[in-house]
Amino acid sequence: MPDVPLPECPHARRMWQAKRPRATYEGERIVKEIVVVGLGPGSFDQLSMGAWKYLSEGNLVFLRTVKHPIVEELTARGLKFTSFDYLYEEKSNFKEVYTSIVEELFTAVKNNPVSKRIVYAVPGHPFVGETTVKLLWEKAVAQAENTEIKVKVISGMSFVDVLLNSLKIDLLSGFTILDALDISKESLTTMHHQIFTQVYSRLVASDLKLTLLEVYPPEHLVTVIRAAEISAEEKIARVALSDLDHLTWFDHLTSVYVPPLATSSKKSTDTNASCQYPLDPLANILDKLLSPEGCPWDREQDHFSLKSCLVEETYEVLEAIDCQDMDKLKEELGDLMLQVVFHTALAKREGSFDLNDVIAGITSKMVRRHPHVFGERTVEGTADVLKNWEEIKKEEKGNNMTEKRVMDDLNRTLPALLLAEEVQKKAKKVGFDWDNVEGPFAKINEELAELKAILSAQGREGEDKERIEEELGDLLFAVVNVARFIGVSPETALYSTIRKFIQRFNYIEQEIIDQGLNWERLDLQFLENIWQKAKIKGL
């Protein structure tokens, strides 16, 4: 119902209705309205006619912030408004600020005695990076059936429009816009053009740089743009990512553009392969580290000094697999990949080969050794695949493998258990193997008896360490044979047992600590009881 009585004269009533503030009627309800307008990127010329119409009609106007270049021009044109800048000082975080703005807008339109409409003006386009507009719209939609307040949005030119013009980039070429205050490594996409907004200080720029350096090389060029296409205020600088926070003129109108990573244009010796993202960024970082301006420690390394690192990272990958920890596996695979790229970078510095050659070689090998997938050869099962693999290896080596001794190409740097397994596999290929697993089991009993005999005899004859070591080695070799026959990796089996032992031992130690006991005062039976408790718990 109208909030004041209507004139009795029909003509006067029509004149009165024409002059009174407009409102939208739904049945007998008067619907009040919050009109959201975009102020554009910054200059008055970029303000839409629709936005200016609502601003200049004499409505009650609210601005999210006066920190926008167009506000000075609007003030000069006589616009009266209320800003919410004071909330940024009162509230402890942005979420509270934005929520308070929405609540105050709804309160203002409900309590406005003069007009049924208020105007809320925000920088740029209302739906580009404006959290308050999103919250305002969501609240209006949620209360649509029960409220007399509607929200209307008038579009405006956004900062993205002027940035595209300044950068000369096609929006359809793949584009991502992110808030610099709310990003993570996982949110980045190095294949697209990316713009980061709200880079309003050197501190924000520094945090942004650190996040970007997780996936981009330090020398990757980025563009910093402040007040795009606003005369006398616009600044554009193109700098290396590592120097991003060295600039001093960041403010609330500053954005950072990060172009996609370009793939390497270097041609490999193999014309069918090229080094492509995502290894390029890592390769670039290693090149930088090994350069004269790089890291002193990295520059001192060579293939031999890195051997232990390679072995260590490999075993950490195996541990992550055994723990079934996918986050850890992802991290450890990255560390292992670093070792591969590090060795490749060293070889490149020596002029031997580069990452292109490594990738080209393994790519060609995988295609060549899988003719049943990439060619026309057919196989009936795994046995055929393995047979083809060995035949192709012989062809690759010039059909001269038979001229070598069976054990000539063993990798003798393998850990002992793995090397024992490889030796037995080589022997098996020429028929020197047991018929079934009963043979290795019998050999275990034989070697165990010989070890016991030498140990019992040492009390009479004195310690013979060399013979003991020999017999123990024979026993271990026999155990490896059994493991091979039953299809279990002895290395993996032993590692799993070690890990299980550590878990149970840690449980015992924690029990001792919890009970306030000392190791020295406990007998083996007491410790064994705790060990059994650990087993019951599944450790």
C-alpha cells in the first residue's frame, strides 16, 4: 500500500503519482530497489550512460570506496554520496567489511523515507572482482520470495577491457584472472595469460612473486600496470619475475600480467621430439643455478657428487609408495625429477647432450619397443611383449649381444639384494635355474646348516670371520632365489619389514615413556609383551 494518502481528485492523483519517487508495484506491495552500477576503470569517459543516469537522478548514492580516479570528477559534477571506506578501518578482515556493506545497503533501502531506490557504485564492472556485489546478489536471490527489495545491476567497463587494450591480447587466446590476495600454486595455469588483481603494495607483490616462482623461472618477464589508460596516472613496467617487488609505485589500481610459458624452440637431434612444458621451467631454473651468476653449491656439483642424492631421492619415492601417501609421492617424484634435470643440465654445460636429447631418446625407445601399440605387430600376452622387448634390444645393439658374456652388462652399483636378483635373472635367461621353488627352498636349508656348522665350530677353532661372511652370503643369495621364484622383490620385502620394525619399536618406546620407565630396567619378556600389543594394533 502507498505510504501516504492519495489525493481524492483523479487528475490531482495522476499528477501526484507522476511526480512522486518511482517504485515498482507487485500486487499491493511496493518493491524497493538497490541499483548497482559500475564506475568503469577510472576516467569519466569510460563511465557508461546507464550508470551516469542512475547516479545523477538524485537517488541516495553509496560508494564502496572513494579510492577511485573517477570520484574526483563525480564530486566536481555535484554528486553527493556516502562511502564505506570507514568499514575498512573498523573491521578486522575483508570478509567482515563486505558482509557489513551488504547489510548496511539493505538497511538503507528499507529505511529510506524519500525514495524507493538507492544506488551502490563500485569500481570497474560490478561482476568483475567485486565480492560485495556477489554477496548482494546472492542475498537478493535467497530472499526473493520473502522480501520487497530487489537488486538490479547496471554493467560497466571493467579494468580487464583497458588492460587487454594496453597489452594487445586477445581474450579468446586463453585467459585467467586471479585475486593476488587469494592464490596458491595449485590455482596457477602456466599455459594461459594470467592477470593478478589487488596488487596494491610491495608486500602483496612480494607474496605473489614467491608463489609464482614455484612454477615460473625467475627470468620470466611479467608486466606491471597501474591505472591503465588513465592519463597522468598510468604506469607500465615490464620486469623479470624475480624483480617484481622491486618497484615502488604499487597501489589499489595496480595489476600484474603474467604471460604463458613459451615452449622451447630448440630443435633436438631427433627431429621427432622436442622438449615441451612442463619440464622447461625446471630446466631454465637449473641453467640459471649453474650460470656464473647462479648458486655456488650447484656450480660445484658434478655427476659423481650427485650420485648419493639420486639414490636417496629414489628410495624416498619408494617409501612414499609403500606408505601409500600420494601427497608425499608427488613431492618425492618432483625431487627425483630434479635430479634427472640436474644431471641433464650438467651434461648440457659440458656440451654432451641436453634435455631435448634425453626426452627424444626415451620417447623413441618407448615407441620402438612397443610395436604392438605403435606399430602393426600383434601379441598374445605379457610373455610375447617381453620376448619382443629382448629381440628389439638385440637389434638396437647390432645383434652382437651373443658375443658378450652373460654378466657383462650388469649394473654393479645396485644394492646387494637388487644385484643378486639381477644376476639370477641373467642366469635364468640361459637356462641356469631351478625347475621350481623347491630347489631354492632346499638350498636355504643347506646354506643355513652350513652357517650353523661354522658358527658352532668357531668356539673350538677360533673365529673365522671370512667363512662366516661367505656362508651368510650364500644363505642370503638362496633367500633371494626363493623371492624371485614366488614373484616378490627381496629389496621391497626387506624394506617393508624394516619399516614395520621401526613402527613397532616406536610403539614400544612410546609405551615406555608413557609409563615413566627406563630401558635399562626392563627385561626382554616385558618388551616382547609390548611388541605383541603393537602387532595386535596392526603396526
